[in-house]
Amino acid sequence: MSTDRRRFAFATALWLTLLGIGSLACAAFDGKQKDYGLLFGTAFGPDERPMYGVKVTIRPVGKKHPTYDLLSDHRGEFAQRLPPGPCDYLVTGEVEITPIENGKAQKKKHLKGEATVHLDGQERRDFSLHMKE
């Protein structure tokens, strides 16, 4: 392959790559701002420490089936974007733990927590979810 053909192939590949990146950037920013509210919560255990691995469900009050399913992270935190507007949400959390005393595993405990959170519009609502037996 001659040097001119290599330069042309390299220039073409570079141009196509830059064109692709530019089109992706334009598609990602379409000029419209998405409207949403944000629920940001922290799950706490009975000892008032953040809990990892809590199964969190979020649903509007009055509906039977959960709309969103989440899992708390290592800091006990979870977040979910929701449609803006006045609405009450029921947030429930469940986790099963095995306490250890003197190096021995004890009987498993099932912990539950529940909170009702009101979201007015495009806002961030911080709250805590306390898990109890």
C-alpha cells in the first residue's frame, strides 16, 4: 500500500470518527430540558446506621403495584427520577439480615420500613427510610 493511500484511509477514518462523535453529541443534547422530580433517600437499620442492599419499591399512593424497584448502595442511598407534578409516593423497603453475636450466626431477621413522600414539581426531596423488625 502506498503512502498516499494510507494517508487518505487514515484521514477518512478520522473524519468519520469525528462526524460520528459530533452526531452523538447533537443527539444527546437536543436543546430541551427534561422535566422531572427526584426522590433521594437513605435506608437506616435498627442501629441507625446506613444499610446496604435494601430492596426499595416506589409507587404512587392509591396504586397497588410498584412502579419503581431500587436497591440501596453501600452508603444506604437510593435515588429515582419521577414525573413532575403534585403526587404522593409510598416508599417501602425490605431486607433480610443475619445478625452475628460472639462469632456465631443468629436467626435471620426480616426488616421493613415505609415512608410517604410528597413531590410538588421539579424538585429534589430528601428523606430517610428507617428499617424495623
